[in-house]
Amino acid sequence: MALRHPRFMTPRATPGRMLPLAVAAVSVVALAAPASAAGNGRYTPGAPGVGDAYFPLEGNGGYDVQHYSLDLRYDPDYDQLDGTVTITAKATQDLSSFDLDLSGLDVDRVKVNRQKADYKRRGQELIITPRKGLRKGKTFTAVVTYGGVPQTIVGSPIVFGSPYGFLHTPDGAFVGGEPNGASTWFPVNDHPSDKATYDYKIAVPKGLRVVANGLLTGTENTVASFSRRRSAAEASVFKWREDSPMASYLTTIDIGKWEIREGRTPGGLRNYTAVDPALLAAQPDALNFFYSTTSEATDLWAKTFGPYPFSTTGAIGDDARFNGQPLGFSLETQGKPVYSAVRNTGTIAHELAHQWFGDSVSPQRWQDVWLNESFASWSGWYWAEKHGGATVHDAARATYNSRPFPDAPGSPFWSVVTANPQRDTMFNARVYSGGAMALQFLRERIGDDKFFTLLRTWVAQHRHGNATTEQFTALAQKVSGQDLTQFFKEWIYSPTKPELPKG
């Protein structure tokens, strides 16, 4: 994620089309649990969260999702999303019931293993009770049919009040879900520790296109029913597949009018770049700019960090606004980062570095988010150096010298602990440039050969998986052959300003 900036935006209501501006409380519908599932002492409910200290109710216990199949219809004229999501999962305990995360939206019915299942709502939790208990180690399917107007999350201190999640644009939708926005548009085990593969089948009114994660596997012109229209309408269906494991916060569907450029990078990787024509009206070369910069950055990182981990690289550049005001962020999504406007080359390089750091190797806990942001920020400095800008050595020291200690009132930096920044400051500048400094000073201490060996080993060992800070620091000590305990204590675990290393 590129660093987002605070912005105050006032709500508005468009006549005939109301846009919810915050995640609303969901009424609870109490349904009795079937005796066959709940009455047997062998079967117990899955936990309503994975135990993440920052987001206690995100994710759920008792199962591991293998695959999501999303069959959706979206009608921008009414902001209406209707869908059926089929979840294939493996039980990790004997389950009498299990939860999914779903904020807002109305659930019509639920089936588990093709049989009707009872369900109830409790806040963001969709609690599902199948007719029969689910045995540990067995694979099961859950099918949820739902619909409504997805609710944009606003006012969260986590992202400085910027809107995120499902964002309604003039011609469609723009989805940026980090950290907990996926559940605003589909039922999901919404925590990065449970990765899965995805299929999307999305119908939209004719004239619009859909871009999502992975590869486009098919398109079709048809007639479809949209729930708030009196009759069926001409529509286009787009099918996408992400066949590499993906954390839920990295999912995206972007709907609108797109100019597309497809091809391969000089290194041979697929590149699928989509840009809103509204951006091209102001910057005619925007499509080629996104495409060429994406190709160059992807190839550089493949040489630096190791093989590209996914089936395609790319970019999604939208004219994304909220209440008429431009959105101020760019965001990593798997395979194709999303940009709410035309961004500079450094931002594109930052988001593409996330394909290794954050997307392929994802945090096991949200407190480990520096493993995403610090590494991408260091990469942005390295990109600048490679293109005639300041060296990473100088960028790290300039950042160090620009941050006085103690922190100025209302401007926390050194007081934020890089490796455990706390939820509301998890995207603080110290997690970005502060952690990038730590990586650069680590590089200078252990030398270039061992530093780049460390990065390449890290992404190879945890490819398509999850990892923790403790695993990184242990690997750094192993690769370097040095005792780095004090170094990491000062640079990623301390809420104070360490002494600047010599050099």
C-alpha cells in the first residue's frame, strides 16, 4: 500500500440511490441449531476469529478454505450486488457450526454439502449451522446466496479516515480491501492467514467490463436479470481465475469502462494493464505509462528478489472518487495493483514489490505488516537509486535526520514500534520508511551479498505462504552468521530513536 493521507469527506446522498457510508450493525436472526450437529458433544463451534490481536473477529476458526467461487451480478445504476459464493474448505476440528465474515448485505439462503443450513447474523459474523456435523479433516462446501448495496468503510483511523473496501465509482466499482474490506462485498474467512484460490464469474450491464485477479478465462455477451430491474437486460459476463493462493485482502473486482493493453514484459511475464478512459482524457499516454513502468519494475524485482510468484503482472488505473473528491491511495492487490489515479513510477515500483512482500509472502498476523510495507518502501528507494535518484544509503539517513525525537505532538513516528505498531497506527510512517531504514542499516551491517541472499531466501522459503517477524529475524541471523539480537531490538522493537550507524 502506498502511504495514504488524511482527508475529510462529508457524506452525500444521491437522489434515488443511497450510498451507505459506514458498516452498519446487522440485525440478528436467531435460528435453532439442529440436534444432529450441536447435540453431539464430539462437535463444537468454530471460533468467531483467528485470534489476531488487531482484529479479534477477522477470520474464523475450525476450517481452512481451499477455494472461493464467486458468481456475481453488479448493477451500477443501483449499486446493487447479488451473488452466490461457493466455498470449498477443510474442517480442522469436528465442527457443529462455523462462521464467515460478512459486513452488511442480506443473506437469502445457505447450503452446506448441498443441504439447507441454518444461519444467523451477529455483527460481522455469519454463523452457519449445517444439518450434520463436519468431521475434522473432511472437505466440505458452503454455498451462500446474498445481495444488497456493498458498504464503503469510512472514517477508520487505521487508514487515516480514507474510504476503502468496496468503492462505488461513476461507472462501476473500485475495490481496495486492505486490511479488512473483503467482507464488505462477499462472505469470506477474512484474515491473511487463510489463503485460497479464486474463480470469479461477474455479470455487468453491456458496455462495462470487469478486471479482477489472475487471468481472464472467458467473456460472454448474454441477457441477465439484475434484481432491481423490472426485466432482463443485455449483459456481459467476465470470468477470471487466480490459481495461486491469495489472502482475502488482496482480492479485487474493478468494474467500469476500460482501455486495455495486454502483452509481456521484456522478461517474458504476462502484463495486463487496464486504465479508465477518464484518466486518458487528461493524460493520453497513461495506459502506456502504466504498462511500461509495470513491465520494467516487475522485471527488476524478479532479478532482485527471485522469480515472479504469479501468473500475470499488471495495473488497474481508475478515476476513483468519493463524494466527488479524488481518492488518495494506491494499493497492492494480487497480480494487478490498483491506483486511484495516475501515480509516479516510484509508487508503481512500491506496489509491485508487494507482489513478493505481502502478496506471495503474507503476514501471519497483522502486527507483522512491516514485512509488507517496510520491504516495499526499501524497494522504492532502491528503484530511485537505480534511476538516478538518491542512493538508498542517503535516503535512509535523510529520513533518519528528518525525524526528531521525542516525536512532535500528534505526529508519532519513533514511538510506534515497527514490528508491532498497534492497530490504529499499523500504517504509520515508521512502518514504511522507519522499517526501510532498518533494512538498509541491516544491509550495511551484513553486506550486500548476504542481504540480497536473505531477501531471496525469505521469499523462496515462504512463497505463497505466511510468515512472522520472528522467522525473518531468525533467518537474518542464520544467513549473516551474526548475532543481530541488539540490532533488531533497537531498530524494529524499540519505541525510541536509535543511534545512527556509522557509514
